[in-house]
Amino acid sequence: MDRMIEYGEMECVQMKGMIQNEEIYPVYQPIVSLTDGSIYGYEGLSRIDQAKYNLDICDLFSYAEQNDILWELESVCRKKTLEQAKELDQGVQLFINVDPLVIEDQKFRDGFTRKILKEHNMSSDRIIFEITEKNSSNHPENFSAVIQHYKNEKFRIAIDDFGEGYAGVNRVCSLMPEFLKLDIAMVRNINQDTVKQTIVKNIVKFCNEINIMVIAEGIETKEELAELIRLNVNYGQGFLLGRPVREFRPISDEIINLLKEIVLSIVRER
């Protein structure tokens, strides 16, 4: 681990107990087509009861990494996320996060996800693994290895948190993911930043040429949404479109109408 975090004895006891007792629950945030407002999929995220514990899920992952139980935590989060996936509408995709360092854990097991999918009668075609690009320069071998692992198992891949290292777009795209998710920092106030606009425009153009879909994360304002649509970003995600909640919630009519109005306005401008 690059940065050790000091936890008190009580915190360590709590976190160990949370993992062992599986005190983790999933929430789901929609990923929306920026063409017509339809839901393409949901990202499954893990949460803990912050009213009960003065900790969050990031603390739990830091603790697990420091104590070599990352796969133990990862497998609990994945199992919980997939248990509710059977409630997804047909054809809607589920995005699941993967920490690249999990590949180092000796308990990491091939076939774990497929076993759960089989139990819930779900096809692997609907699962997309998100592997974070953030800090990948510190562990390039893990980043590449975990992508290759899931590709070998015939799962689709999304590169998550892409943005800060945008200069490495050729390196990332050489791994041939199906999706590339723009980092929140790249999306924030993009309507006011011509440099970001140029970068995203070029990323989208390059990715579309090699059949990689681009997803913008962290959309919070109508102005950001409008600019991303102008830049031909394929899909969007963020509080404006839908917050992470415990059920698979549809997009509101208000947001769908807003998106369609923006698309129509842009078509008229062109």
C-alpha cells in the first residue's frame, strides 16, 4: 500500500467484524444514454451503516488492503451486489468495481462471479467490471493483469476514473476495454473549461474510432450535461441523472425531458 492509514484498536475490531458479519449493502446508480435518456445500466456500489460506525467504505477497503484481506472484502461486496441483480430489467447492464490489487490476494478465486451468476440465473453478458485507472502507474502490472483475467473469463471491461492520466489514452485503450469512464475531475465545470472540452472531444473521437464507449461520471449540473452531449459522449452518470440508492430506480420524466430538449437544441444548432 502506498499510504498507510493509522486506525485505532476499536476501529480495527469494528472493521474486522463488519467484513466477517457481511455488514455491507449495495446501492445502485444509473448509467444513462446521452442520446435518448434510456438506462443502459447501473453501477453497483458498496456502503456501510455510517450512523452505526464512524467509518465509510473507503476505510474498510484501506483496512482490508493493509491486513491482506482485500479479496475477503471484495467477495462480500460482489456477492451482495449480485444478489439483487436478478431484479434488473432484461437487457440492463450491471457495472461492478474491482480493485486491481485484489489480483495479489492468495485467496482470489477464479470463477467466483460466474458461480453467483449461475445461482441467480443471470448471464455474464450483463456484467461489466470496472477497473480503476487512478494510481495505476503505481501498480501497472496489477492493472493489466486484472483486466486480462476478466477478459479471459469473457467479461466486458470498463476503465474507471480515467482523466488525470489522460495523456496515457493510447496505453489504456491498447488494453481494449469496452468502456472508458471519464473521471469526475474531468467532468466538473466542463462547460466553462475549453481545455477540458478539447481533451474530451479528442478522447471521444479516438474511442469511437476503435469502438470504445465513453461514460462521463459525476454529472451534477444541466450545463455539464449539455456540454457532454455536445461533445458526443455516449453515456452519463451523476447526481443530476440519479443518485445511488438501494433499489433500481428509473430516471425521472423531468430528467428525460431535459435531456431530449438539449439533444433537440443541439441538432437545431448544427
